[in-house]
Amino acid sequence: MIPKCQMAWTLGDFYRRTYQLACPFAQLLRCNNSYIVNYVTVIATQKLDENPAQFGIFFDRNRLRTIGRGPTVGFPIMTTMTVKSIPAPPGPEYNTLPKLLRGWADRAPGAIALREKDFGIWHELTWDGYRTRVAELAAALSRRGFGKGDVIGLIGNNEIWWACAGLAAHTAGCMSLGIYRDTLEEEVGYLASYAELSAVFAEDQEQVDKFLNLSHQLPNLRLIFYSEPRGLRHTGDERIVDIRTLCQEGRGILAKNPNRFDELTDATAGDEVAILCTTSGTTANPKLAMLTGERFIGHVVHYLEADPKTPEDEYVSILPFPWIMEQVYGFGFNLVAGMRVNFPESEETAMADLREIGPTFMLGAPRLWEQIAADMRARVMDASRLNQWIFNTLIERGMAAVDEGRRDRLSETILFSALRDRLGFERVRSAATGGAALGPDTFKLFLAMGIPLRQLYGQTELIGAYTLQDPPGGEMDCDSVGKPFRGSEVVIRDPDQDGVGEIVTRHPNMFTGYYKNPAAFEADMRDGWMHTGDAGYLDKAGRLVIIDRMKDIAVKADGSKFSPQYIENKIKFSSFIGEAVVLGTGRDYLTAIICIRFSIVSKWAEKRQIPYTSYTNLSASPAVYELIRDELERINKTLVEGQRIRKFLLLFKELDADDGELTRTRKLRRALINERYSEIIEALYSDVPIAHIDAQVTYEDGRKGHIQADMEIRAVSR
């Protein structure tokens, strides 16, 4: 038996002493041209009994299977540690997020809480280190006069500083507001002014400049903290403070008063608003939902009953932190269940970084799952015709097996096991998709691959998800979003003859209102029920099935109804199509505006030596039109007669959140699209072969310009 002990080596010593042993092992596994990166993972487990958890040193067989060519190879090595139990919240001892952090730091100080990759190396933060950073920031914020009633903004990539700054704001008694990092300056101005930001943690020069340019509109903004100094031109401005300077101030305060963090933490109250979270904003400017710490924690506990997590679980934070579900995972599951959260180095390296970690839990918006599916098919384009046929045949077999409620052993043996390993999903025991509807074909594909993907449903106002599908097994459920969590109630208001009506819901841990907007709160919350504006029904098993937004359910000229979202998701299963807008309200037939998936179509064009210079040029290519027409004809065969696409055109640009066509969570803003492209829509329902447009576009730096384009209109056979 391995005795319990403290580690005697530093991580650097560990690298040096194991490198020579690890390199030949990597060569044995044919990991040529790879660097060996070893890291120590300290496992802590949450137990409800009095026996501490003990772990020996071992190699994880599943992780060894993920070794392959790449910049780094991870060997997870566990070291023994004794961890005391942490009582299950909520309760007065753990009714705020800072109190939960203190609980973990007291009981498992050396266990890993967070990881972050920087310059190719994973850096780990223990619970004690996490508390220390938060304590330093909170003490300094409090000394500088920030406290109850103040709103602290957070904008930047998902990194450790984001989590620490958010918790520090809560510890100091402030409210936090996450802002999507790609938000344009104009939108930032709206949110910052509306929330009356007192300070903001802005990652780098790009984000700092947004607030400096808006400073004349933000009289309450006193300080801007930054974490990345490169490119900053205003370091002499007293309003701009390095986050490291803030930490240094905090260390000085804590040196004089070591109990300062406890004093601030004890002063936090569960019924006080801790988080302001933006709503989706599909129809107008986003509102700010007010979430208290006690309700946030209480809802996380109910979620964990439906989908348990432990300190042994790994999660890679890919989705933007301002989204409520990422905060539930990144803050809630981490602080309540101890689940380790890993931050990739960048968006570009996220999937490679994910493979190194080998997560046990995954959360992805439909866009992520669609992109993964498209990338898989794109890689197959480079294979021989025989291998392409094998791949497509096994995919079809696997998806057909899902329809029959089983797994296809042949596909699993030859293809799916290797695919999971390649993607880094070999250890995933639960995965979720939310934020919008995921197409049924994409959903079936991942189930066929053996990834236990589950659909969830929720809103910001209800602290994220409150329904979740049962784990895959037996009868495959590809239509519903599952049953409500304990304590959540869902009813269908004013159902029609098919049982379809508005989804209204309630649970004890909902938001407390919209910040500075009581009228909107009264409109959405009536008689204690949240009116979601979504259409759906409950099936015979009590599972919730989502149809579409109430206002988006369309009616054709003959009175028949259809869901544009459902058809769009079917269309987007094609790896060549990035976005689709289905039209047909009040018309005799359906048409579609299609955006090609540029990364895939450009590769397809290069293989066929089709010249192009830009997205606009490629989307106008006759060969690309033929490609998309063939895809739509294939998709039409899976749709009922009245819901098939009759005409389409390829839009000259991608739909963009910067142009207001999508929300920051990538949902369509249909009303704006219908208004902006009204001439195109009319052309689709006329006999003209070409649609002309002169449109305003917004570039990445915020500049605006005009693009003129002619787009061909093509018919699709039924």
C-alpha cells in the first residue's frame, strides 16, 4: 500500500526526472515528434460519510489510449491525498459562492480546482491557491471602495483570471456582469451604461480600448483592470490598473489582516444578487436577469441530482463564460461538486487541448456539435474513395441502429472507438447540448458514435437548464429535452388540438427580476409562472418536446403550419452548410437563404481546382451552387411534401452577430433578417433568376461598409 505523504518534488523536478523514462515509452507507442508533458493531478472526492477518500498512484488506461501525434502528450499521474467531506449545500454555511470556495479550500487545499493552458503548458490552481487569488483581489477591491450595489464587468477569454475576478466581486459584495468578448463597442456601451458599471476586468488592449472610448458615456466607471499588458497605450492613465498590481495590494492587506477574506465572505448573504446575466436578446436588446447566490447554488444542486458530478470529473470550458450555462458549469459544478474546470489556450487550440485533458463531461451549443460533425466529414474528403465509402456506410449503419434503440457493433469496432479517441471523447460519460435546438440527424450521429449526448432546455431567468434527457439506453429519445428537475414544474398554456401551446414554468430558484426593468419582469412572470415564449408539448412519458419560438411558428398560404427551426437544423446537418434561414410564411412553398460553411466548401473547391478569392466569390461559383442543390435535394427526401425547399440562394456573406443577424449565442434574429433581406425574399418568390443587394456590413474592427452582390436563385427538385 502506498503511504499517504506530501509531494517532495516540485513540478519542474518531476518533469526532469521522468522525461527520460517517458520518451522511450512514447516512442514505443509511435508518438514520434511529440514532446512529453507530464502533470500531477491531485484527486479529491466528495463523500457524505465520515471516511476520507484515499487514492494510490496509477496510470489511467483510457488516457494512455489518447496518446498520438501532436504538440503535447499528457500522462495523468495521481498522488494520494486525504480529503475531508464537504456537506451538501445549500445551507447558511454554504449559501454563497465565496463560502463554497472557502469550504473546498479548508477541506481539500491541495486538490486541483482549475487548470489553464498557456504557451503549451497546463498550469494548475489548487483550491488553496484559488482562495488566495480571490482573497487578494477581493481585499483590494474592498479597499478601493467597491462593495454592495456596485456592478463589476468581466470581458475576455475563458481563463482563470475570469473565474477569480468574478468570485472576488461576489466576495466584496458586488454583482458581476459577464460581457461576450466579441461584443462590439456600441453594444458594450449599452450594457455598461445600463448596468452602471463601477469597474471592469478587461483582458487585453482590445477590450480596454472599448471602455476608454466609451468613458464619456460611463460616468460611474472608476477603474479598468487588465490581465494582458501587450499593446496597451494608456498605461499612464490612473483609471487603468494591472490585475497583478491589484493582487499585490491585496497581499499587503492580507498580511496585516489575515482574516480579511473570512470577514468579507461572512458578510455575503445568500439572498443578495450576485450575478447579472444577459438574456438571449433574440428580439431586442438583452435584459439583465438578477440571480442570487442562494438560488444559483440551490438550482445547481437540483441539476446535479439529474446529472451527478464529482471531484474526479474533468470539464473543458469552451463556451463563453457570460452564457448562463457556462457559469453553471464553470462556477456552479466546480464550487458545489468540485468538478475540475480546464481552460484551453485559445479558440483555435480548444479541440486539441480538450483531447489532452480527456474530459468526462462536455457541454456544447449546437454550433459546436455541428462544427465537430462537419470537421469529421471534411477530413474524410482527403481519404481514398474506398475509405470514404467505408466511413459513410458505417455512419449510416450506426445511425440506423440508433433508430432501433441499439448500438452497431461493427461500426463501433471499426470506426466509432477510433473517432472518440481522436476527438478526446473516450472518457466522456455525459455530454449535453443546449442554448438552441440541435438537429435530429446531428444528435443521432453522436449517439451512434457512443457519446452519451443529452439535450437540455432552460432560460437565463431560470438559471439555465431545468429539464434534461435521461441517459441514452434502451429507447432512443431524439425528440424531447427530457423531464424537469426536482422542484421544477412545466405546463403547456392554451394548448391546441395537438397539445401544442406555450411552455410556462416555475421552480423555487428562479431569478428575482430584471435589473432596472420591473415592467419586463411583470410581463414575463405572471402568477408566479415564467412565460418562456416557446412552443412545445408534453409527450405521454411526461417529457417536454420543443417546437420553436411561439412567434416563429410559421403558417403557409394553405393554413398548414411548419417550424423553420426544425427544417433549418435538418439542412445544417450537411457539412457544407453553415447556416440556413427557411422562409414561407403566407406563401405557397418554402424557400431558403443558405450560408455555406466556408472552411469546408473552400477545401472542397481546392481539391477540384475551382478558383476563388473570397467567401463572396466562392458562394457565387456555379459548382458550389450545384453542390448545395444536391445537398438540399438529398435533405428534401427526409422531409414531408409540404415542408420541402423549392428554391434557394447562397448569401454573399455569413450571418454575423456584429451585423445584428445573430445573437452572441448564435441564434437567428429572424425579424431583423426578414427586414434586412426583404428584397432577396421577394426575389425568391418571383420569377427573376438573380437577386441583387446593396447591404451594409460591419467589419471585425467595428468599421462599417457596403457590399453590392448579385445572387443566383436556383430551384430544387422535390
